[in-house]
Amino acid sequence: MLSRRGFLRGVSGGVVAGGVALRARWTDAQVIAPTLTSGDLKPTGPLDEAYWWKVRSQFNILDGMTFMNNGTEGPVPRVVVEANEKFFREIAENPSNNYRREEVDVVRGLVAKFVNANPDEIALTRSTTEGMNLFTHGLDWKAGDEVIYCNHEHGGGIGPYTTLTKRIGIKPVIISIPSPPESVDQIVGRYEKAITPRTKVIMVSHMTYVTGLVTPVKELADLAQRRGLLISVDGAHPLGMMDLDLKAMNVHHYAAAGQKWMMCGTGTGVCYVRRDVQDRIWPLMGPPGEPKDGAKRYEAFGQRDVPSVLGMTAAVELQNAIGKPNVEARVRYLSTRLRAGLKQIPGVKLWTSEDPKFAAGLTLFSIRDIPMDNIQKAILARDRIYIRTMTTGNLNAVRAATHIYNMPAEVDHLIASVKHVAENSSRYMSTAVAQ
Ligand SMILES: Cc1ncc(COP(=O)(O)O)c(C=O)c1O
């Protein structure tokens, strides 16, 4: 008897010639793939396609869809979905141990090890935004105190500073960084020049959500240390994409998302507050707690989504099974392939640096002056590739995110799609309708 999946394959096979082979293979893989565990062999490198097929097969991504917006929210691997379902069911059936505090602490320990921090420096949050607010509002500020950040920061990171500006009268000093930058010294120099005797904090995205610029966080942390400042990092993107080592980075604070590149699903996040500055960061909610409780004190937000928190274990274990350096190498391979292909297309402007020091999994580009909404819609309608638009900094651009579940064929598919739009730009100037 023909299964439903088999039936759907048969139908689509007769309709869309180009995508058939890929769709059929992914569907098959999803049905048969066993979960990757730490006992499995690691990839031999970023080009070990047989291995990366196995990784791809850990996800049930909608058939026929090329998903490239991990920068907003990533698809969740099956093993995490199943863990969430299991914990949700258990608590639904027996709520008497709903907090599961000991197990939450196990997750904290795993996450801490994953980013090279101590467990008492990790708060498990609900988002990056929450982690940024925890630190910023937890610190004592006086009118006239200054924070330095750049013009490509996300609202989730600078939102608390906007509030403090209105509420207390602090002063944000906003600098700009060229896209792409010329050197690490150029970037660090711009922050250094903005320091005054009133500066209290340097706030910076480890990877900007706009151009995907990887900022020299370690060098900025060293600058902060030399000048007696705090450094607070919006790390919404690198967790799950890059081989993070927070201790080596020498930062005071790092807030990350669980739902983006770590692929733990909505409502998960990680906030690192270095032990030696915890006495300066008041918990925002609940009683202040005791210093011995460490960063756990920042989690006093009452009942929480325990199934999602416990499900993070499966996401960390999947990353560990692949190996953090292997994840980063594969992400870099895919995005380098994308940028190399886009660069060849007349009319395409790359805003993301081609220097691996300054880029990883996000790629921002424009196609002539075609409105970004038209590009995004045309690529989705014509080739079913999902990317996002970007207006920040008055840009008219689109952003593609390439992660471990993407295959080189999908990257090439996007390059071909962009080529089509660029070659037919007059048709897309006023409408996204493919003709
Ligand atoms: C750089 C950056 N910071 C903060 C955020 C907000 O993330 P969250 O939804 O986890 O609060 C985002 C989301 O896209 C982001 O890209």
C-alpha cells in the first residue's frame, strides 16, 4: 500500500521537476534516520556530505521548503521536539513535581560546559532580550552615565538602554562601523574613541543581526578591562553556530538565544553573568537571593516552561554529537559557498564581509535597487526559499542564514534564484510576481 508520504512524493514528482529529487530524499531520510549520539562517528570535515545528510535527517523540515532564516528562529530537531513532548506529557499527567529543579540544574551544568562557563554563571532565560534586560536593568545607573553601542544593534539588546535614557537620563553614544570593516583595529578604535570619563558599559553584538558582522569581542573585552568598563554582549546568534568559549572571551555578560542557531524552540535562552560582577547586578524579579546562589538568582520569574528548558539537553547533546568545531566549520563552508556564488552575479551587492574573521552564518545582500520585499517574495514564490528582509540602517537588503541542516544544493538553489531575479530585475522593480 502507498504511504501518505509516498503518495505526496508521487504527486509533487509530477509537478515540480527541479525540486523532486531533493524532496524525495529528504522525506526518506526523515522516516529512517536514527538519532545522532555522542557515540557516533564525527564528520571527517565540512565536506563530508554523507555525514551532513545524516544531520539533515535529524530535522522534519517541511518538504520542498528551503529554510534559510535561522537568524530569527531555527527549525527544531526531532530529538528536541520529542524531549519537549515527553516532559510536557509527564508534567501534564503529574504536576506534583512541576519545577523539576534538580533536572533544570543538570541542564544548567550541561549548558555551562557547552559554552565554557561555570554553572553558577548561567541563568536559563526565555530569550536573548530577557538576558540583555537582566544585566542592564540589574546594574545601578546615574543620570549622565554613558553606554557605547553601534548603529546595527538589535532592539532586544538596546531596548533597556532606551528605557534607562527616558527613565534616568543615561546617555547612549552610538557609533557606526563600516560594512564591511577593514580591520579589527578599525572596529576597536571606533569604540575606544567613544570612551569618556562617564562611560560605564560597552554593549556589542557578537554577531550583528544586520550584516552578520562577527565583532572582535575578545579585543573589545580587553579594551573594557584596560579602561575599567563593563562589557555586555548580545550573543543572540553565535550559540549553536560558533564554537563559543565564554571564559576565553573575557566578557562580563553574554546573553544568547535558544531558539535560533541552538534550535531549542521558542522560550529558551542563556544568560552568562561572570561571577566577579554578580554583586553589581541586582536580580530584577523576586527576592534578591544570596550571592552563593550564583546566576540562578536571575531566574526568579515564577512558574516557567519547564519542558522547553529540559528539552535543551537534547539540543546540547545533538551539538556535542556533531562536535562544536564541526558545526562551525560546516556553517562557514555553506556561507562561504553562498557568498562566493552571490559575488559572481552582476548587480548583487554583498554587505557581509568575505573575511572569515568578520563573518559566519549570516549573509546580507541587495540586488540592484530592487525593493527587498519584492526580492524576498519572488524568491519564496518562485523557488520556495525562505529568507528575510532587512531595513536597519536604511538598508534595502535581504538576509540568508545557512545552518547545519542546509545542504550545498540548497545554497546553489538560492544562488540560482538570486541570479534569475538579478537578470530579470526590471520585472521585479514594482512587483514580486514571478513572470
Ligand atoms: C542580535 C539580536 N539580538 C537580540 C535578538 C532578540 O532575540 P530574542 O527573541 O531571543 O529575544 C535578536 C533576534 O533576532 C537578534 O538578532
